[in-house]
Amino acid sequence: MLDLTIIDANTLELDLSKCNKKLKIFPFDPRLYIKRGMIFFKLARLNESLKDFNKAEELNPQLTPYLWQRGLTYYYLGKYAKAGRQFELDLSVNSQDIEETLWLYLAIAKLENPQNAQECLLPVKYDTRGFMRQIYQVFAGKSDISTLTNINTNSSLKEVFFYFLYAGLYYFAHGDNTQANLYIQKAIEVKIDDYMWYLACVHLNIFK
């Protein structure tokens, strides 16, 4: 289970309770299953998270290429082939999202190796987030990892968080768990209100 000392467990449990109540009233609303699946993920209850995302898809199959959250759950369940397939589907409807192609890279790196993952890295030209473009360059082999670890003092908290998170994930993909945990811990310390912050907590809880 997740180390609840690093998250606001009370708030998450309250959110879960509210979602459970709504699902009793609207048991066929796929959006509620996605919402609860995300809460379960934040609590590192991964099997329950996956079950809810699958239920949302069952209720509305058109959601399949938009279930990026399920891809992350698959990844942390060690189901790397299914994670990769989910991110491939996501990219079919959102080809300009750098994070989607980075997660496809991460899934392939664990399933095969980083070299094959880099060959599958899709070109992304129009993501408006400059910091994500910098992160992409590292994964593409066009920039050194120090680009992410030597933080510019002008960077915002959000930028610092994502630099550290993806530095950690890059190291993890390359089999260096010590460096991976170091930078993911640094990312957690830069607490921001973002689903990916909880992902960092889940990662460290599983691989510490």
C-alpha cells in the first residue's frame, strides 16, 4: 500500500466515498468509473483502478483511445505490453501530446529496451509546453539528461516537477533505479496539484 504520510489520504478517502455514493445512483455513468479509477490510482490501489477503467470502456467503447489513465495503471501493474497498446491508441487521437509518446517509450523500454523505445518515439512538433519539448529532446537522444537535472532558477514549480519526474523515469527506463528514485523523490518534494504528482508517489512506493 501507498505510504499515506506523503499524500492527503483523508481528502482522497472522502473523494472516494462521494464517488461511491454517486455510483449507487448512476451505476452506468462511465465518467464516474474513470473518476473513481483515478482516485484508486492515487491511493495505489491499482487493481481496483484498472477494474474501473475497464468498466468505463465497457459502458462506452468510444472512450478506449482516451483512457490514458488506464495506460499508467497498466504500467505500474507491470503490464507493459498493454500499457504500450493503450498509449498507441491514445496517440491515434492526440498525436501532438508529448507525454503520450514518452509513455509509449517508457512502456517499450521496459518491454524490450531503451534503444527500441527511442526508435518508436514519434515526432511531436506542436506541443505548446516548452518544458515538455526539452524533456522530449532528452528521450530522443538529442539532449543530455543534465538538461533536466540542472534546473534553471527561472523555472516554475510545475516545470521543476516535470523535469525531475521525467529525469527519474528516464533513469528507470535505463535500469538505474538509484538515480530514478533520487529524482522522483525530488519531484515529490515539489508538490503540485497534478495527477502526475500522485504518479510519482506511486512509483516511489513500488520501486523504492
